Amino acid sequence: MGSKKVLQAKFYQSESGKEPVREWLHSLSHEDKKAIGNDIKTVEFGWPQGMPLCEHLENGILEVRTNLKDKIARVLFCIQDDTMYLLVGIIKKTQKTPKESLNLAKKRKRRLFNGN
């Protein structure tokens, strides 16, 4: 891992000022937050990253993949210039990323860059 950030992670912020991924992280155990944070940091300092840490899903949406002790976490994000926008955080219950989570990430990305 390099000594300088390649990307700067920022939380998506809704029109009301809420940061859904930050709120989701706060709901997790300290151990889980630390593991997810370390993986996000690895992306910030080591971009570009591929599997097994990152996977491109579709329409510019990517995911940081974190294997926790007894579950799997994903943070869906997009990149604009040198910024990694954290759009959706989930604990996966199935092998595939849920369509509703992917659709929500696309919607938040559109709001972020198009304002609608």
C-alpha cells in the first residue's frame, strides 16, 4: 500500500443531510467497522484494486468486499475524479448483490452528479 491516498473516500449525503453509509457503519460492532474501514482504506491508498477486494458491478458502481467473522459486508461506491463516494452499505444474505441495493446505489449516484 502506498503512502499517499489515490482516492479520498466521502460518504454520500442525502438532501436532508443524512449519511446512510456512515449510519449503517455506526450500527455495526467495533470489530466489523474496523474491518470494513481497513478495506476502504486499502482502496483509498491502493487504487486501482481488483478482486477479491473490489468488483465492478454495473454503470460505474463498484463494491468493496469485506469478509467478516460470520457474514459478508459490501459497500457500494462510485468514483468521480479522485473521490470515492460511499453510496450503500449492506450485509449480504445471498451470493449476489441484491438488485434493490444496486438500484439504490445507481439512484444515489444520479442524485450526486445530476441533482435528480
